[in-house]
Amino acid sequence: MGGFGAMSYAGRHPGLFAAAASFSGAVDTQYVSPVSGVAFAELNSRYGTPDQRVWGDQTTDSQTWAAHNPTALAPQLACTKLWIASGTGTPGGAEGDDPSNPGGYMIEQFIWQMNQSFVRALDNAGVPHHDDFYAGGYHGWPYWQADLHWALPGLYRAIASTRSAVPCAVAAGGPR
């Protein structure tokens, strides 16, 4: 849940992080709620997804889920340079296939939908971002490694440029 964590922490602490990246991250934890809450509970032991032990029931505790959901926090990400990457979860991706991992394709298909929802929320909030959405791919290391190679130069520049930059001022309603 690293991509989720990067975006959730940056959204909950506006102005603290110069840059954040998500590679196949679950960046809309309320996507198709309450079904997503059930799916997260089922996938918890394999992928570390949040279940009721983390923020409670997704329906009755929806405010707590929203307080950690990167998509709900999109306006708060305006002070952070963002890189977002995900595949479509179908065979034929540039980094190869893994027929022994059908679950990796299934989860990536769902993750891709979450990423599309997240980017729409960023666009609606006027938050700039860099994204790489590609055909194919599964939820696995060959793709995350390629995503890191894509994002790392920009992340480095964003972090290095903050040494001389004026910090982003953040008000209660978001950045100004």
C-alpha cells in the first residue's frame, strides 16, 4: 500500500512533502463503496489492504475513510508535485507477462480504475500531476521498477528545487 500511503500522507499534511509518487496505488479507497470495503477485507492478508480494523466499516465510518482517501483529499495535494502510474491489468504489457499470477492482473484492473478516479479528482481540483497510464501490466515488481525509472528524475528535480523555493502556504481550506 505504498502508493496509497504516499498520496494519503501528502494529502493529510499539505505543504509538508515536495513530491509524492504512486505506482499501482490504491488511491481511491472508497471507489465503488461499500463493495470496495468488502474487497479490501478479502485482499487484506495478501496485499495489506485496509479492512475494518483500520478505519472501521466503510459505510458507517465513511468520514474516517474519506479522511485518509487520496481521492477525497485531492484538493489538499496542490502543494505537492505528483507522479502517478498504473497499467490496465491486461496481458501484453511492456515489462512482460506472468501467467502464474492471475490475481496480479485482476488487482491491477481494479487499481487502474481507482487511478482514473483519482486523476479526475485532481483535475477537478486543478491540481497538476504527471501520470503514466499504460496498456497491459499486472500488479508486480517489473512494472513498479519501470514506473520508478520513469518518475525518479522528476521526483529528484522536485525535491532538489525545494531547497531554494518558498514553502507552499496552506490555509484551512487548502493551499493559497
